[in-house]
Amino acid sequence: MSKKKKWLETTYRQASERPVRFSTVSDMELEPLYTPDDVTGSYDEAIGNPGEFPFTRGVYGSMYRGRFWTMRQFAGFGLAEDTNARFHFLLGQGQDGLSTAFDMPTLMGYDADHERALGEVGREGVSVSTVYDMATLFDRIPLDRVTTSMTVNCSASILLAMYLVVAERNGIPWDNVGGTIQNDMLKEYIAQKEWICPPRPALRIVTDMIEFCARKVPRWHPVSISGYHIREAGSTAVQELAFTIADGICYVDEAIKRGIGVDEFADRLSFFWNLHNDFLEEIAKLRAARRMWARIMKDRFGAMNPKSMMLRTHAQTAGASLTAQQPMNNVVRVAIQALAGVLGGVQSLHTNSMDETLALPTEQAVMIALRTQQVIAEETGVTNTIDPFGGSYAVEALTDRMEREANDYIRRIDEMGGMVKAIETGYPQREIAEAAFHFQRQLEQGIKTVVGVNKYSVPEEIPIATLKIDAAIEERQIQRVRKVKRERNSVAVREALARVAEACRSGENLMEPICEAVRRDATVGEVSDIFRAEFGVYKDPGWI
Amino acid sequence: MADKRLRILVAKPGLDGHDRGAKIIARALRDGGFEVIYTGLHQTPEMIAEAAVQEDADAVGLSVLSGAHMTLFPEVMRLLKERGAGEIAVFGGGIIPDDDAVKLKQMGVRQIFTPGASTEDIVKWVRENVTPRT
């Protein structure tokens, strides 16, 4: 009998145990104790040192002793000049990278003056319909020195083109422009649900962008393979890990099929994970993700360059974990989630603001969120030594287990014929909806606790100040877009759009024609309309 | 009257893709014994009003997390009235600040559920407040 088993049957059995389910927020049951018996695999092979394969302990040799992660708060609301002001505020507060939130019409490929944009302009992010909006958004920001992240997917090709044209007009060569565009369409069908056309043409556009960036914008990350939204939609941590890595596999497959060598583009792929409440599970997830990706890139795709095997990642604290009740408590949740991210070795981090279950954040709330990162970086001391949880029996055992369980999912997806097929049958979508429902039931049965919601609630909530978006900005933005449409050379625009349509049909890389179209003042909505006409429109199957 | 199961249309108006809540509510209402039709995402107010009439819904539950609720809720209600179906109970939920919830109720939205509301409460509310259209 192992020592652990003996301990379980004697000492532990005689001790008391609370009558609850000891499981993670994803409902993964944990053992009372992990010991050396639970950690399999040799140190060199399974764990290894930071900066070395399989990168379990971190992608860089010195991690935060070299430099901290990039503090990158996601921001966007109203008109381009409103968000530009917020950008300057954040840079002034010590933030070092920008991250842009676009409004729903922009994200879905509609101009502000489209009827589908009604009531949504500038609400959930900044409205960008033309290259002039993009220029205003990045006014007085040195695009060759600040890296920018843009969260946009189905209309990403157009927004990237606009960003590049703005850089070009500011005299900055594309070689010097660095940043990330989310552009992970697979997870849109799985979780975030922003799309224009069906999965296959969407994947073609993504692959065009990978190819284009590898050749023309070498410092740009053309896809940020995102588990964030999968988790927000209600998945478990293992599902987040599995579906995200499976999405990554699909992108790599497609780029290789295009004839691009794996080592020509793989070091430009980056990731984006969620940081949820369950502290140990999240640290283990990030460690497992790095090891899985390293092994997949090396063994499955034959990558030779270690950089192609490094999973570099942004992370964001879990929006869905925040509560509208007693919103100040969210400050605490965010701090703990962010700490898990740092202990998990992320390269870039967004901390949510406490008021985001109520509205877009106020400047005050954003500042607390940013300060949370600064406190972790400069006061807690966790950055002094690399991967301090490495070697924890519990964390190593969880890392192993999550890798194993995620690989089971990936095997199933491979058997289905890959992620696109799996999406078309609704497999990941249903798995996530099932997990979300399971969590909700556990919450309502009191198996899981959310402080301030199903336990420790107060009869009278103290209201906090929230950001209000002026309804008048919609009309101003509509007028602005219409003015551009009135004053531009419409023949030149029509010709450029026809070239985009032709590239859609011929299979030629779409990016150069799209850049030319936006140079001639074609709008986000107009280029998206070409996609709609050429590739068709995807409809939500509405699976419950 | 007990033999007619209430028909509830759960709808996602606007461009917002956050369907976690809508799907959970749809499923909970179905488990609660109602007939549930889920529209799927990205519906225009016209599409929703049309579906409510076509499907002979007794109530429409709208889920909006994009901040566009002050535009979308009244528009759905207006279009229902225009189709002579103003008696269909409209309720909803999402990221809706308290002052807006008050205004929406003044406009005739029957109930607003905000984050943290339990599915049980919602099922109970529907059972107690929605009556079959005759």
C-alpha cells in the first residue's frame, strides 16, 4: 500500500471533512492531498527549465526577472476621439500596450449608418467605419513604439488594413508595426458568435492574414488563439484548453496546406486565455497549455525552431465571474485571478474593472484594475523567482491531468475530421452549453458559491457610479460616415471593391486588395458586404 | 387552461453574441414545463415581432448584453403592437443598469432580470405572470 493510501485510510479518515463537494469551479474533483506519488514523468521531460522545451515553467529564460508582462487594458467606447483620450490616459498611468475594443457594428462588419447598427454605435466599444476613424483613434500614438492589440474577428482583415494604412500615412513602414489582432474565427462559431460568412471562407481569410503578415508585417501577430470567450460562454477549464489548442492546430494545418513552412509563421501565433476564480486550476491550465503546444508543434507539425513551440499568451480575468451584486467585491476577484495569471506565466494581462457587469468601466475603476497589476508586479514578490508553483504536487498533478483530459477532447475532434467539422456538427457548442447549464444548476443548488449572490447577499445594494455613453454620439458618427461616403471618389472605391470581390473568387490573398480599398475610403461595411455577397452569410443554428 | 402550455419565445435582438444566458434561460424554461422557441442570435426587432406572432407566443423574453436595450426593447414592443400583438408579455434580462430597468418597466416591459437572477426565479415569474393569449 502506498504511503498516501495508508494516510487516506488512517489519518485522513479519522479527521473531519466538511460535507461539501471538493471540486474546482469547473467541477473537477480534487483529492484531499497530492504527494510525489501523483506526479508522473521526469523533471526534464515533463517540466523542464524556463525558456526550454517543453516550456512548462515559462517561455522565457528569465521570465519576470527579465521584464514584467505587458499591462494591457482593453479600452474602447464612443467616438474614436473618446477612446483616443482613454488611450492617452492609460499610457500616462504606466500602461505599456494598447488594446482596442470596437463596438458591435464594427465587430460584425456594419457601418455606423447601417440600420443594423441602430442603438449600438459606440456602446460596447469604439465605432470605426472608415480609415479616418482609425487615424483619429491612434492620433498622437507612435505606432512603431507602442504595440497595439485589436479585438476584432470577422472584420479583422479590414481593420488591420486600416491600421496599416494609418501607419503608412504616418510614415511608419509596415516592418516596424507591431501588435496583435484577435482574428480567431473558429472560436467565434464556438463561443463569441461574431461572424459574417460560414466557417470555411472565414478560415480562408484568417489564413490569408497569416500568410500576408508572415511576408509583409513581420512583427504582427495575425491570430490570437483565444480560449477566453470559450470560457466566458461557460466551458470548463479543460474544455477551454482543449478547444483552443484544437483551434490552433486547425490554423497551423491550414497555413501549412497553403505552402507556408511551419517555422515561417508559427512564432507569430499567440494565445489568449481566461483567468477564472479557481486559483490552482488556472495556474495548472496555463502550464499545461504551454507544454501541450510545445509538444504538438514539435511532434505533430515538425517545427524545428524553439520559438515556434513557445506558447506566448495574453490573458484576461474572467468577466463572467464578476457580480453585479456588491460590485466592490470584484476588485478582490480580479486581484486573485490576475495573480493566478502571473503565477501561470502570462506575457500580457488585462484586469477587468469592478463595474463591468453594469456598464463599460469608468476611468476610476480602470485605474484600480491597472493598479492591481502594478501591486502584483511590484509589491507581492511573486515575480522574484520563476514559476514558484512548479514542483507543487497539487499543481503538477493538475497540470498533468488537464493535459491528459484536453488531449482526449483533441483526439475526439481529430476523429471527427478536425475543428471545422466539429463546429459544423455543433460539438464544441453543445459541450459548452452543457457545462454552462451544469454550473448554473450547481449554483442554484448551493453546491457552488458566488459570494454576494447565492450566499452573503445584502438586502440593499449600494449603487456605484457607472459610465454613461451619450446617445447623441450615434448620430454624430452616422453623419461622419455619410460625409466620407459623399466626398470620396466613388468610382475609385467601386473599382477597389470589385478587386476585393475578384480576389474572393480567385483565391488570391485578400489583404493587398483590402488595403487598397481602405486607402480609397471604402468602409468596414462595404468590404464586409463583398464578403457577404461572395461567401454567403452564416446563420446561428440556435442550438440550446 | 391547464391543457395549454405557455409558449415562450426567447430572443436575442441586435448584434450582440453573448448567448450563454439566453440558452440557460431557454433550457430552464423548457425544463420548467413551457414550450420554448429560441430564435438564435442577431435578430432584428422585426424578425422577433414576426416570430412572436407566427409562433403564437404568450411571452417574449429578450436578452441584451450590448448596452442597446433602450433601443431594442421599445422597438420590439412597438412592432408587436403594430401587429396587433401588444398583449404578448415582454420581459428580459442582460447588462441593464437599474435606472434603465425602471424606465423599461414604465414603457411596459413586464420584468427585467439582471445578472445573478436565478433560473428558478425566472421560471416562477413566468408561471405567475404570463397568461395564455386567447
